[in-house]
Amino acid sequence: MKIQLIATDLDGTLLADDHRTVPERSKEALRLASEHGILTAIASGRTTGILLPVFRQVPQVRYAVISNGAAAVDLHTGERLFSRPFPEQKLHRILDILEDFPHVMLEIYADGESWVPEKDRPILEARAKESPFWLDFASATHLAADLKEALKGHEVEKITVGGMRPGDKECLLEAVDASSSLAVSSSIDSYMELNEKGVNKGEGLSRLCDRLGVPSAEVMALGDGDNDFELMDWAGVSVAMCNGLAQTKARARYVSSLSNEEGGAGEAIERFVLRPAGIVK
């Protein structure tokens, strides 16, 4: 079956370990695929504004499924293709509950940008000094004294909660009734990502492909983390990175031969797309 669309995660997959750089082998593979009429997409937990530094390295990539599948955009035109935001009432309830955990750090993605409480300014400043990676986020990040007020009129895609202490995650998830009302991604106890119920990368990519007329059997997806599980389940050719989580590898049909740092995404695209199509030897 000929692959019509390639969708790749960013951190731990397309990007090297610095979370900023696309290895040359992966750049070249995406360029060749695009030149030969194969659609390319990013499927990321990031929102649009904080994946733009990556897009500049691979400008041929046309689409992005963002914020774990909460929305999709055409990166060439800026058009938002669909979105599944939090209802305002649910968002306010979650923010009210999070006020009882003042030590955690919140980051909220809405309309392609990021909002952070003013109280967390010192954390952002420390991050910027710690690694250039965080500087990439600066232009798309807003500080807000009142998140509810700042987010009025915006479509909220995702809430991230970091810096949790032991026991916080369980308490928070119970308080917000996560099992029946939210989609939760979390592979470590101190951090989690919250989306509207039913939102995930697999569902988001499915909606994008429906719009483009591409069946799942003709989609290749690459990922490494817990928020890539449904991506691995949905795509006809799913490839987990060899550096990824064991659970992600178990749900994928294939595993890359090389790591993200070594250009493993590019190697996989060569193996499953470019070589079978006679584009490379």
C-alpha cells in the first residue's frame, strides 16, 4: 500500500535531544517525500506558536495536529482546520480546583499560543537561562495575572500541570473527575497534560485525514511517548522510536532502527516510504 501522508511527533521523535534541531537525515527524508507528492504533517503536544521554530527547518511540512489532537492547522495558510477546545464552564472549574495547588506550574495552550500565570514568571526566567530550547517559546508565551480573564474569547486546547508533589496527581484527577470528563496524558508523577474528553493525536489525525481524503491504511505515523499511543493504534504504518517508551513500542507495528538523535525518523521514512516507492535506493 502506497503511503499518502506521513505524520510525525516532535520531541523524542523528529527532533534531536536538544528539543530544537531536526537531524539532517530526517530533514532530507521529509523533503524528498514532499517533493514526490506525499503529504507531511506534525502531530505534537505543542501548539502552533511553539512549533514554528521547527517548521522553519522543514518548511515543506503542510499540516500540524496540535495540542495532542485538540486542533489542526494548515501551516502554509494559517487556516485552522478544526478544534476541540474545553467548554468554558469546565475550564473554569479546573482552574478553580488548581488554585488549591499553588505550588504547581500551569501552562495553557489556546489559539496557538501559551498562557502562564504571572506567579510562575521566575520559573520561566530560570528555564530561559537553563536552555536555549525554552527561548523558542518566549514569543508565543503570555503571562497573566488572571487566567480566566486572559482566556476569555480564546479556544483553550490543552492544560499542562507541572511541579506536582507526591499524591498531587491522584488528588487533582479525582477532584476534576478526570475519568469521565477529560483525556489525560502522563508518564511521570510530577507532570500531566489535560485535554477535552476524547481528544488524542490519533483522533486528531483521523479528522485531518478525513478532510484530506486519506485512509488510515495509507498513513505512516511516528512517535515515542504516552501521548502517541492512539497515533500508533490508528495509522496503517506506525513506527515507534527505539528510544521511546516500552508501551509505545508495544502498540506500534514497527520500531525504528535509529534513535531520534541519530535521525531515526528519517531512517524509518526511507525504509517504509521512500525505498518502496523507488525514491531512494
